[in-house]
Amino acid sequence: PLQSLLSSMKQACEILTRDPEGGAARIPFETFSFLYSYLATIDGDIEEAEIQVFLQGIKEQADKYSGMVLIRHF
């Protein structure tokens, strides 16, 4: 389940980014967080605490890139 969720998040980044084709596919952390939380909740197999720990790690990385999440962060 987690691997398919991360695959979905990669697709979302590629669709929502303003980076040129083949670029870093950055999206704002707020957008990433909203989508990840929504999809993880629908999945139902991922605990809320696990979601929060994952997002905290992503936020720490995004903070180093002006609040933008890069696919390589996850």
C-alpha cells in the first residue's frame, strides 16, 4: 500500500509541478501534505501517527528548498 501511495504522489508531483518537463517536479509542501494525508486516509492501512512522522520528514527536506517538495525527498 505505501509503495502504491508513493507512486501516486510521484505522479501528482509530475502533474502539478510548474517545472519544465524532465525537471525536479517540485510542488509546495502544503499541496503535497494535503494530497498525501487525503490518499493515506482513504487507503486506511496507514496509521495517523505514521502519516504525521512521514510528513514531518518531508517538511524538514522541503524547508531546505524554499518549502518545495522534490520527488527525491520520498
